[in-house]
Amino acid sequence: MKAPSTKIEPPRLGEPYLLTPGPLTTSFAVKEAMLRDWGSWDDDFRAMTQDMRTRLLSLLGDGADDFDCVPMQGSGSFAVEAMLGTFIPKDGKALVLANGAYGLRSAKTMEYLGREHVVLDKGDYLPPRGQEVAQILADDSAITHVVAIHCETSSGILNPVEEISEATYAAGRKLLVDSMSAFGAIPLEVSKVRYEAMVSSANKCIEGVPGFGFVIARKSELEASKGNCHSLSLDVHAQWDNMEKTGQWRFTPPTHVVAAFLEALRGHEAEGGVAGRGARYTNNRDVMVAGMRDLGFETLLKDRWLSPIIVTFFCPADPNFEFSRFYGLMKDRGFIIYPGKLTVVDSFRVGCIGQMDAEVMRQVVTAAKETLAEMGVASAAPPAAALEERAKLAA
Ligand SMILES: *Cc1c(COP(=O)(O)O)cnc(C)c1O
């Protein structure tokens, strides 16, 4: 689908574009929505909270009636911890699927919670596959839950959540999804992918500012989760129960952030919802990746695994290339890029999300071209070791 043309304006204060996966570049209207103060207990703010929850649920498609949305204060990781601590009972056991920093963070969270878990660690980026999940579940009947990362933002890979979900439910277990960096741009419709709960946050694909996350969970799971949580402030059941009864958050809500997020949700709807937003990001990625490949850069991932969220490139082998200098010169040209997270070879990342369109992405490529010339880098081609690394990934 083609994105309806919503106007993308350059940042009004002339600040650099954030080519990062949140915080990201937001619209002026989103920033402007924060100019007013709101009383947290007042009816107006309660109505805003309710509007936000309803709008988020509408992104789930058919079957959304069985789910509810519970916002939680804090950054995205707080919401992940809230989901794990609330839905995996103290005597449960999780299989955590990891292929990057966020999968490992979920595993570490389980360790902090002192709850039983095993980790399928695929390294820097190789995707966890349905068959592997099926095998592990067949071998270990104590596992009650599978935890999957939708887009693993550390490499930018779009993990195969559909096949992971099928394997999980074929074995009679339950799926929890960290869709932090994907929700709002990549469909996660409950009629197509089965899961019990997922999390995302205000400052990713909906294009709000940082300050809270939200858990979207099956109502039956919410009802059954009373008393599971290790933490007062992260108890999703308690937050939900209180919100249902009073319309209020239990503790001080980030009022301005919620106001900005509502404006961001209106912008999301005007752009054509998940399909429209996903189409713009996909076009951003395609234009940027094609331009960078023309300069000689290579992506870590083969096309099939590239998400429209963020793309990892190998650093050039040329001895004149140095990431910190590249970063600084790109920033001078108005673009903040992101260091890579691969352990084996040097890399950097370029995000495709936020208030940016294909025209901005062309400017990014031009800036990269000028920067290479300024650094005296003749070729952006990666070292042979990088390409050997990539060969491990199936098409
Ligand atoms: C952004 C993100 C998180 C949360 O990170 P915070 O820094 O706590 O907001 C979690 N998982 C994924 C996949 C993410 O992209």
C-alpha cells in the first residue's frame, strides 16, 4: 500500500534528524501538545488515557475485544519487566529467544526476577526458527511461556514471530512478545499471530516522546495474573484493575508525554494506520539501503530479514574509516546515526523511523557520500571477515 501523503516537515529548531530507534524525530504538533499542564486525576486527563488505550487496541485488528491495553510509566524495559513479572507465574518457566541485546535483556530480567528460564541464544543476529522452538518445547515440558523479540533492534532483524507463535501454541504453551520497535508499523494482528501479551513504548513507531510503555494483553490473562508480580510499581494487573475502576494511573502519570502521544496517534491514523506508517518506513529503508549500497556499503542482513525499522551496515575496511569521525561529520551535516552492536565485526546502524521521508533518506546518503570523501575513504566495501560472517545467514 502507498502511504497517503502526510506532510513531513524538517525539525523547526534546525536540530539534527535522529536516525535512531527512539527517541526519534517527532513532529512539531507532537512537541506542541506538551505545552499545556494536565491534572492527573481530572476528567480531561482520564478521558485522554481512555482514548489512548482504545486507539492502541484498534491497531490489533479483528479480535481486539479480547484484549486490553495497560500503560506503564517508565521506558520500554520497564514495560517488558512488568509483562514478564506479571504474566509468567512464580512457578512458571520461560524459553527466551535471543538474537541480540534485547533478547538477552529479557533473559537478564528473568534472572533478576529469580524465575526459571532457558535461553536460546542465536548470537548477534541469526533468527530463532519455529523448528528450534518446537524441539526445545518438546524436550522440556516444564516450559510454560516463550518470550520473543519482534524486531531485534540491535541488528534490525525482523524475527519470524508467526512461526514462533505456531510452534509455541502447537506445543500448548503461551507466547509473550516484545514488539517495542515494531508495533505501529509492522502488523501484529491478533487474528493472524496468536499471543497472550505484547509490549511497546511511546517513543518508537507511533512517534511520541519517551516516558511510558504499554502492555497489550488478553483479558483472560490479565484476570488470571493477580498476585504474580514481584513488584508493586510494575504490576500490570494492579495498574489495569485500578484504571478500570477509577480511570486513573496508580502513580503520577507522565501527563505531557501522554498528551504528545495522543497527538502522535492522531498523526498515525491520518497517515493510514499501521499500513500507511509501514509503507513510509519501508520506502525510507529501500531508498536509503539502495543509496548506501551504491556507495559500496553492505548490509549485515540479506534482504529477506531486513526490517523497515533500522538497518545495520558493516564499517568499511578502508583504514581511513573511523566510526567516531564518521559519526561527527554526519552530525555536522544534520544526521545522528547509531553505533552498531555486533560483537564480531565493526558496524553502525541507520534508523528509518520517525518524521522522515524518502527525500530525507536521499539527503542521508548524500551526507554519507560527502563524509567518506572528506575522510579520504576510497571504498565503503567491508572487510572479507564481515562477508564471511554474513554467509552464515540463510537466504
Ligand atoms: C527500545 C527497545 C526496548 C526498550 O528499551 P528502553 O531503552 O528501555 O526504552 C526493548 N526492546 C526492544 C526490541 C527495543 O527496541
